[in-house]
Amino acid sequence: MFRRELGIFLSSLSGYVIMSMVLFLIGLSLLTVILAYNGRAMDAPLTEAFYSTPFFWFIVLLSCPAITMRSFAHEKATGTYESLMTTPVTSLQVLGSKFAACWVFYGMLWLPLWLMMIWLGQFFSDPGYLDGGIVFGTALGVLLVGGLFLAIGCLASVLTQSQLIAAMMALTLETALFMLSFVIHLLPDQSGWQATLFEHLSLFNHMSDFVRGILDGSHLAFYLCTITFCLFLTWRWVESRK
Amino acid sequence: MIQVEQLTKRYAGHTALKQLTFAVDRGKVAGFLGPNGAGKSTTMRILSTFMPATSGRVVMAGFDVNRKPLEVRRRIGYMPENNPLHLDMRVEEYLRFRGGLRNMGGLALRKRITEVLEQCDLVEVRRKIIGQMSKGYRQRVGVADAILHRPEVIMLDEPTIGLDPHQIRLFRKMIASLAENHTVLLSTHILSEVEILCDHILILQGGRLLANDTRADIQRRVGSLTQCLLEVQAPWEILSEALHGVEAVGDFEISDQGEGFLSVRVNSKDGSDLRPLLYETCRQKGWLLRELTRHQPSLEDLFVQLTQLGHQGQGQR
């Protein structure tokens, strides 16, 4: 089932539209970085410079709903969900295959970025601006934030038969989660428990450590817990509608 | 092979199935008959483990659908209503995918796919994209998928809907051939289909089972609807008295046709042909007979009668 799900992205027009959109935004993002630092000394790793462009969050926020909107909603609309759920597969296997296929495809979308980084790396006099650890940290961060958004997207897709509604719902939820990163700046007391809570929920905070190559257990725990929670809700929904 | 006891399904606001009880024996073809919205698809969905019942018990191929849904799914082949297929896939690719979902693989799956392609007459279109095929071919792909894993029970929900008469005939032939090795549960609202194919007939309306009989029993019930129509020049009272005197005559209805002729609609008590008896009565009395015809009842008549009774019953409730 995983192969079939992944195959849909690689053999359908929608898959190539998503790929083109992400490639365009990655290219735009790198162009911005190159133009900004052309002939100037870099004050941060290349990954952080890339992350500081607005296109990074555009890619994550736009691509994830587009990837997941089809997963359950399309099958429900066409009726293939019924024939799928009457074969000897469990709800967990169905959810696992769909989510894993979305995540792998999402990971593939970012491959051009790592290739471009390797290519750019040869022009740096100081390798510290783009070492393996930094790239690995960024890749892990990108995968984890994508994993969370994809899990939210799967949940949105299982709630409806309409791909459009699934995408809009996922985009709204993801944008709301993303906006929580800014709430901390609006709080009058920056040291209270509310500030601590919003700091933990801030996707910005988690990501800024990853792009510097810092692997903190709390960031990993945050993403793994939230991804598991969203997938658990999706699984419960599938089970309750059986 | 299929046992359903006191099956009830309630949705918010209405009850789709009410205390359904029936059983289908191994190797039989059972036909689920009923108007749209009777609860046929809901029953099929519960039997296929797709949907849980509110109450009641369903045992398919020896396994309870609630307790052992995966065991049931291994033993059933189900083609849902409207035959949903992955239209972007090729026939063979689709069957390979579906076989994979049923833990089939390797050489055994390839061999089995070749067999079902032959059985469903799909060999020539095996590499065609399903979305580009005609409705008749798509239905065959649906059946090929349902029989791929050699299930004990095959359930087909409205399999001939949307097919042209030629395709329907071919499709019926295919279903008849399946009955040799499988128990088949067929849902339809096409009466002739059930009459031709099914050993066991279940008539459903408004979520209630109105009839649950073998084809022979149903034919007996249909026979009891045998009617004769005669137009005879006779005095009303004497005609009525004479008809009461004929033992095989059930109830009858007389109406005046003018010019001294009476039209009589006579029901047979035991389904026998009343024409010789009625002719003999008229001859003995010396009445002038203008018309004597027999109305051969069909399953449709029984269906209409039962469903009308069902409607009245519901109205009274």
C-alpha cells in the first residue's frame, strides 16, 4: 500500500505540480540568499541564512496540505475507501502507509536543496558555514516540522470527503500553529508560565536550533509527541467510523 | 455460510435496519431484493465488516464480523455499490495491488491473476487503464478483484447497474459460473436478475425483511397470485353463486361492463389455472363468454404486493 501511495505522487500531475512549486520556492530562496551575501562575509551558517528567508515557511505551509489532502478524502469521495477497508488490512496499516508515503514524498521534495547546498559549499572558504552536522540538523528539522504538518493534514483529510476542504482545514490549522510562535512577543510578562508555554510551542524556536546544527532532546520530543498525537486522533477517527 | 441474527442499524434520526434475521447456506446464490433505500447496501456494508451494526450478530464463513473482522475479510470478496476502482491504474496492476493487500504475492499471485483475467474475459484489456474502459469491463474488473483470493463468500452490490442488456446477459453468465464454487450474495433491484440467478430470495423494504424464501417457495407464493379475467353475459347474483361453488376459486371481483356483460377478476386459491373450470361453468350455464384470459404472475407482482403491504404496515404504525 505504501508503494501505491508513493506511486500516486510520482505518477500523477498533482505530484509534479507540488514538486514544481517546491523547486521554484527553493530556487527563489537560494537566489535571495546568494544575492544577499554576494561578496559579503557570512555571519551565520548557510542553512540559517536559507531558513531566515520567508520562502522556507511558505514551502512547508503550502506543500504539506497539498500532499495530504488526497490521502483519505479522495478515497472516500471515489468509494475506494470502502473496498480498501474490506480487505484484510488494519486501520493502523492504512494510516501508517499513507502517512509514511506522504512523509517520504515530502522528504524527496527537499532533495534539490541539499544538492544545491553541496554545490554552494565548494565556494566557501570556511567549511564551518556548511558542515555535515548543520546540514543534518536542518534536514532533521525540516523533516520533523513537515512530519507534524503532514500528520495534521492526514487528520484534516480523514474528516472530510472533499480534498479542497481537507487542504483548507490543514492550512488553517498549520498556519494557526505557526502563528503561535509570535504570541510570545505580545505577552506583557516575558518570564511567566504563559511565555514558557508559548516558547515550547513556537515552531520558530525549535527550527532555529535545528538550522544551527543543535540537536536538543526537547525539540525531538515536541515533534514526536505532536506527530503521534495527531496520528492517534486520525486513527481513532478511522476506527470510530468503521 | 452467512448467518444474520436480529441485525439492527440505527443512524441519528432513523433506523436503517430493523431486526433482520436470515441465513444463506454454502454454495447458494442469494438475492437481496428491494427498492432504493431499503437497506440493502447497509446490510452489505455490515456483512463486509466496513460498518458496525447497532445490535445483532453476523457470522460470515464461521467468523463473527465484530470479533474477527480480519478473518471475515480474508474469506469474503466484496464489490461495493458503484464498483469503486482506482481509475488511474491498469487492470493487471490493479489486481496485483489488490492481491498484495490480501497478502498474496510472487508467482502464486501472477498465476491467479492470469486465471481470473481469463475467467472474467479480461485478457485482452489486461494492460488497459481502468479509467479508459467501458462500464461493462470495469464491472468485470470489480468481480475479478472480488474473486482474486478465492473467497468463500462473494458479495456483489448492484453489480449490473448501468450496464446495457448485452452486458447484463454476459454478466449474469459470469455470476452463474461463480456460483459453482462460491456462496454468492447479490444485491439488486432488478427482479428478473434474481429470478434467473438466485436459489434464495430475500426481499427487503424499509429495513425490514418481507420475504426470506427459497426460489421454489417464492415461485409457490407467486403462483398464488394467479388470476383469470373473464367477461361473461350473466346475472350478477347467479355468477357470484356459481364462482363460490368452484373449489379452486379464491376471492373474486365483479364489475359491470354494460350490455349485460360482467367483468370478473378471479384469484386462484392454489395457483392452478382456472380457465378450464371457468369455461366449463359458463358452458354448463349457457352464458355467453366474451373473454377468458389468464394473468401469469411474476416475481414483480409478488414484490409489488409485499412492498405495498409493507408500506401499509408502516403507515399504520
